[in-house]
Amino acid sequence: MVAALALGAITAALWHLHAETDGLAIETVSIDGTPATVFRERAGAAGPVVVIAHGFAGSQQLMLPFATTLAHAGYVAVTFDFPGHGRNPAPLTGSITREDGATRNLVEVTERVTERVRARGDGRLALLGHSMASDIVVRVAQVLPGVVATVAVSMFSPAVTRESPRDLLIIVGGWEEALRREALRAVGLVSDPEPPRENVTYGDPRLGTARRAAVSEGVEHIGVLYARASLEAAVAWLDGAFDRSSPAPKPPDRRGPWILVLLAGVVALAWPIAQYLPVVSPTPRGAGLGWGRLWPALVVPAVATPLILRILPTHVLPVLVADYLAAHFAVYGLLTAGCLRWRRQRSAPMPATARPVAIGALTAGAMAVTLYGFVGLVLPIDAYVTSFVPGSNRVILILAMLIGTIPFFLADEWLTRGPGAGRGAYAASKLAFLLSLGLAVGLDFGRLFFLVIIVPVILLFFLVYGAIGTWAYRRTGHPWVAGIANAIAFAWAIGVTFPLLAG
């Protein structure tokens, strides 16, 4: 029954996700080596071009809701991958903390893409950017002739002035409290002497001085991209700026809920499929520690790892903060293994009654779980969410990440599994790891604050692979089946999402 329901959910989700592009002509192009995609209606005259830019550690797939919504509304929507992101083979150059570094280079790339695609529409032009790219599109709009309007999603940009950019719409999620204040600050530049208010338009669109802070309630930094209110606000603002009426034959892109249905179906299907995994150990393996003996192995690595890495060098890979994250996984795992060894030495020896582990079955089980994750999670995420299939330049990074994730997940799975293991130990160990990352960020905020952005993704992976790993353990009897699969999954996720930097 669960398998049938899961397959039904997956089928329905894929059908609805595919339907979001019905009636659109989608063309993949390369602009001086920058991967880009052009969305437009198959029928009808070409409207204004809207160049859409993604945020930090994102890709053009992440901006699909805006691209399809605007294309259905009669615009020519163009997405692209920044250097160091997605499938762009070029690394990100320049310091990420200086305006004359990476910011200037990203502005130049956006200008070049915009100039090359301008002729694909009716000659009129607008820009839309999310998070990091909100600042980029503001700066491009200020220097590039012919930009009629700018939409900045989850914006933080010191470049906004009273005079520029023209007709600026700021969209922010209701749960982005700091960015809501930033939106009001920018709107307040033209609302004076009236205090700025959300969802109120100030200035004159005919003069290009219009400003509006639109709030999409109930969503955060990523959810704002999928919110119906965000998509409707963007279309309405651009229609007003271009003095046109969109045909809007379809409602805004609704892929957000269907992505969740798809992922839920994939996770649910793992439960019945796990019954076909090989039995690795008839006697369940694992440390089997109750809470009285478990807590030191949770606390010591969580506290010690950030302190150790304050001393050890972690700048070893050309990828932003991922080298630190890999080191954090590795040191945390080694400390956990050390705690397990110390605990074992202090415990009374157990009688050797357990049967030997079937290495072949262990390998087959781990590879089966890994393959399921690739087909069920990696491919759909790459198609509908964000770039998740690596180019050749990222394969070596994934292998390097494995050096860190393997020790962590093998030790962590063994620590939290086994007969007599404390209830909730698995969840507690993941919470301890996230708190440890938080401590690391606090100790070196200037370098590691980008980790804050990736924490929700790590949490989601812990939940998804935690469920799949639990079912795999119940069937196989060995923690390392899930441990190996989880290590590969996390190494993959880190290796394909963090921006590549120039050496």
C-alpha cells in the first residue's frame, strides 16, 4: 500500500512539474561560455526581456518559478549560471568580501549576458535577482542603458539610491526579518517624509522613481522564490513598468508543493524497497549506548572540533568554505571514533557470539542505497530545484569531500545504533553536529558565515537520509550500510553546490 501511494505521488508530482512548461519554447544556449536558458511562449510576439540571476550557491534551476511565470506572461525570460556555480565551468574570481572583487566580476558577467540576449525580445529590458544577485542586478541596472525596471528578491544592496535603479521592486519573505528592514530602508529613500510601509508603492513609475517593498508572508529565503505572492508581484510590477497587460493564461508557477510531494514520495518508497536489501548481520550491530554512556561522545566532538580547527589550516580546496566543512566532518568523526574506542576499553568485554559480517552484502547494500538516492533524489533535484549533477571539474571535489564525510558518518551511525541505544540518539547526534557548526561560525564569522546559508540544506539531508538509513539498518542489521551511503550523498551535495573559486 505504501509503495502504491508513493508511486502515485511521484507520478502526479512529475506530471504537474512537467506541465509548468507546457506551451513554452525553452532553448539552452552558451554566452561566451556562460550556460544560459531562454524561456518564451511558443505562440505570440516576443515581449520585453527579463534577465534572471540566482543567488549564492544556487543555479539557474533555482529561478525556474520566476522564469516560467514570466514566460507565460509574455516576457522572454533568461536564466544563467554565474561563474563558480551550477554548470558554469569558469571559477568565481576576486574576493567575495570586496566590492571590487567578486562583485565587480559578477556584474561584468551579468552585463555581458544581458547585452547578448537583449535582441531576443522587443528591445525593452528588465532585471531580476535573488539574494546575492539582488545586489548584482541593482548595480547592473545603474550602469547598463535601457534597463526599465529591477526586481530584487531577498535584497541587501548598499548600492540603491534615491535615483537608481529605475522602478525597483523589492520582494522579501515574511520570515526574513533583517531583509524586511533592509527593504523598508531602500523604499524610505523615496517615501520621505512619510515613513515607509510594506506593500505600498512610492514614487512615480512614469519617471522611473517607483519603489515598493512586497512581502510574501509565511516563507523564508528559499520559499520566497516559490511563493505565489512573489511571482504575482513580479509580473504586476513589470507590467506596470512596461505599461503592458500580460495575457497570463496560466496562474503563477506552482512547482513548490509538487517538489515536496515528489521528494516525500521518493522517501516513502524507500521504506518498502528497503525490505529487499541484503541482510548484512543477523545480529544488529552498533555501539548500543544508553544516554548515561552516550552523552560524552555527543558533547566532546561538538565542542572540541571548532576549537581544533581554529588552529589547523583548512584552506586546501578551491571551493568556498566547503574545505572547512569537510574538515569539520572529518575531525568530528575521528573524535567520535576516539570516544567510542575509549568507551569500549572501559566496558566489560562482550562474548563473541555474533556471526561475521558479510562484506559483500555490506557493499551491495551500501551501493543499492546510494543508487536509490541518485535516481530518486539527485536527478529530480537537478531537473526541478538546483544544479545537482556535477561537471568534470567537480568530481575531484566530491572525492575530496569523501575524506571528511566517511569518518563522520561511519562513526556517527555506529554511535547511535545497536541494541540498547538511547531513544532519540540519532536525532541528538545530528543536532550536536549543527550546534558545533554554529560554534565554528561564531568563532570565525568573517570566513564561515556562508555556512549559515547551507545549514537548512544539511538539516533537510539529515532528515531524508536519516529516515532512509533507519530503514536500511532495520533490514541489514549493520550501521555502515547507511553510513557509506550518507557519506557519499553529503560529499556529493557539498561538492556540487558550493561555489568554485579561482586558485
